[in-house]
Amino acid sequence: MLEEFLPSIRRSLALSAALALMLPMAAQAETFHWAGTTDPQTLDPHASNTAPVLGFLNNVYEGLVRRDKLMQVEPALATSWEKLDEGGWRFKLREGVTFHDGAEFTADDVLFSYERASSEESDARSWFAPVSEVRVVDDFTIDFLTHEPNPLFPGSIANFMIMDRGWAEEKGAERPSKEAENFATRNENGTGAFVVTNRDPGVRTELEPFANWWDKLESNITEAVFTPIGQSATGMAALLSGEIDFISPIPLQDVPRMKERKGFTVHEGIEARIIMFGFKHDGDALTFSDDVEGKNPFQDPRVRKAAYQSINVETLIAKIMRGNAQAASQLVSAEMSGYSESLSERLPYDPAAAKALLAEAGYPDGFSFGLQCTNDRYINDESICKAAASMMAKVGLNAKLTSMPVRNYWPELREHKFDMYLLGWSPGTFDAEHPIRFLASTPNEEKKLGSWNFGGYSSARIDELLPLVQVELDEEKRQGMVDEINQIMQDETAYIPLYVQPLIWASKDNITLTQRSDDFFLLRWVNIN
């Protein structure tokens, strides 16, 4: 029988040899395949202030500054920066940088990007709440003036990505689009280490190194292919079969066996992200209740405290997170600047106290409400919500759980279609001021504050303290003000902090990479060995 196939085998071998001679570079190509649960919903760097978008686009776009492997701020499109006597910062820009289409990078592009990112259409406008004016000094010098001295400002804009004015205007993408699409939704023109060569949203995104990148690429990959895989079992099967080289995250139940399996590496760490529940604070009525009409029980801090004390976080961590998380008492973890050591204790799990609080608030039999959750954004997000809903039901808080993909989730929250909701927050500055500005400030479009405060939580004292926190240079005085803010939020149960989310990645063991605590996956540090 073998003799019958020898001619075709010889022809195949000859063809393979010929191709090898004709394409000598192909043998050196290193294609890297990776997967995640969430596809970036847009390629527009100012349309979505979410980790899946910002993390992905940090491969493509760049800011004035960036964070290194240890999360320290370092130069990027700016080579240096200095304080201005009048309040603010002067940035000296890197010369000789080009965008992916070959256009020159100048200060005018920074000004345009600021105007775009701080516009009402932008999801990133809160980054610029401290800014009073931006002035172009010359082609490679730009000033960001702030209302008050702001020592945190350079680090606070590490994810402020610069777009080319000419390209955006030519393509009709002068402003970001959160709801509809424009050209920048599916196309990019950054200055970053990688170029998007093909984009099929929700299916596949292909990238390759930018040949004219100004910096040195610490990677040997010649092509990168990202595939979103929503089902964890499917993702693990793809990794084990060799279809992909890396996946993030992996199911917690698979960690032990993956550690024992030859040919693979589990990358473990602690993310900067706090997982929490938020409430509808500013609505006068619940949206999804069957038994409460014309009023909103969550406006009563006793009811919010009852919800807090009805949830056994230690059980959630042990059973759902399999011990791979740390309980949280604040909107930042203990590793973040501004963490209040004196407020590190959570309220105790106490169903009896929760029932008493509900009775005191006028709801002895409890009530029903809508709980909105994601099912593909955070580790075990839907399972956490189901377990928490079951716990709350035991004290009379009957959650009607709705879970959905994250691409549908943010629009629902922005349209106030919730009574209580799940949220994860990672402080971009690694400082407590960040979630205070985004989550605890009274929403104010003009001041660019509270852009992710979906429930409309409001405290006049917090609003008064935040500007002081932003400018105070004395660390002890500043910490005292942050402690007061955190105390107010705990006393009022503004949110229910649950736990610090872990980082659980897996790859083939021939892959070297860098795992940062912001959960950003950067291709410029990936090597195939």
C-alpha cells in the first residue's frame, strides 16, 4: 500500500522544500495567538474608559506618559515634564515620532486629543477635571494648566491616548462615539508598538509590529491574533489543544490541574481592582420592584447597610473564588496610596442585624428589586451575583437578577436601568483619589466629575474635600482628608466593597510575558521561546 502513496509523498516533499527556499523569512515568523473573555467594544481610545478597551489599545496608541512593568510612570510621547509656577505642567514632546500612517506627531495632536477626550461625548472626560486650559507653546512643547497645583496629574493621564488630528478629521471622527459608530470605532492610527491590520469585532483582531516605532520592541512576535472566547471551557480547550498560546483569565477551578500539567504556566497575581455592588441613590422609585411603588428604599442608608450585612463575603471568596481573593473594606486595596488603615475592617456578616435594619427602615418583610450583573467581564461575575442574591433573599431582599455581556451592560447602567448593580474598579493612578473622583463625586458634566457614578451617590462633604485632596502635598494632611472621605462612604454605605480580584492567567510554557496589576496585557513584552 505504501508504494501507492510514494509519488504523492515525494511531490509534497519537493513542494515543501521549494516553498522553504522561496520564503526563507517565513520560518522565522512568530505568530502569537491569545484570548480573553471580553472583546474590546471599540478601538476609539476616548469612547470607553474600561480595562478591556484601554488594555488592548495600549498596544496601539500611546500617551504622554506610560507605566513600566512595575507600574511606575515613565516617559512615552513626552520625554520630560515639569511643574509650572502658575499651576499645571509643561510637557516636552518626543521628536521624530510618526503615526501608523506616517503622519508626524506634534503638540497640535495632543491639543486635539485633549479636546476630544474631554468632550461631553467622551467616556474619559473625568481625567481632565483638574484642567483649566491647554496651551501649545511650540510644536514639541505643551502646557496643561490646572485649577490648582496637582501633583498627581502626570500619572493620572497615563491612559490618555493621542490621536492624529488630520486623520480623525479626514475620517469624520472628530469626537468619540459611545453609542453609535464612527471610523475610529473599528480603525486606528496610533503611534504604538503594534498596528491593527484586520478587525472583525467579536471574532478576531490581527496586529503586527509597527516598523517605525520610536522605542525598542522587547518582543520577537511578528504577528498577534486576538480571539474573544466567552465560554471558559472553550477557552481552556483552545489553550490545551494548542490553538492559542495564552488566555486570561482561566477558571479558578482549573488552576490546580493546570499547575501540574506539563507544557503550561499559570501566572498568578493580585489585581488593583475592587469588586463591589452599587445602588440607585438618586432615583425616587425602584425600576424593577414588584412590591414597592413610588419610592426607593435604597435611598435609606439603613437599607443599604442591611444589604451589606446580608452578604457573607468570606463565603463568596471561599466557595465562588476558591480562596483566590482578598476581602475589601474600601474602594481601593491595601496596596494603593491613600488606603485608610484605620478603616480596614468590614462590617460583619449579620443577617439578624440586616433584618432589624430593614424593619427599622419600614420594610419588615423586605422588598424586591432589580440586580444587574455582567456575565463575561469579571472572574465568576454571574456566580458571585447569584450567590449574593441568595444571601440577600434570606433577609427579605429579593433580587431579580439580570446578567448580560459587558457590551450591553454599560449602556444599561448609563440609562439607569438598575436598582442595584455589580461594578469592578481599578484606580488608574493607583491612588484613592481616582475612585473618589469617578465613583463618589456628585455627577457633574461641567466639572467632569462622577462619570462612573451610575447611581448618583452624592455627599456635599466629599465634594468639598476632593479638590483639597488633589492639591495637598503634605502626606499626613492628605491622608487625613482621604480617611474622612472613606469614613463617610462607610457610614453611609455608599457602595458594598466585596473583594480584591485576583489575576489568573495561563500560557504555554514557551511564552514569556509581564503581568501587571492593572490587568493590561502588553504585546511588546511577549516572547515565544
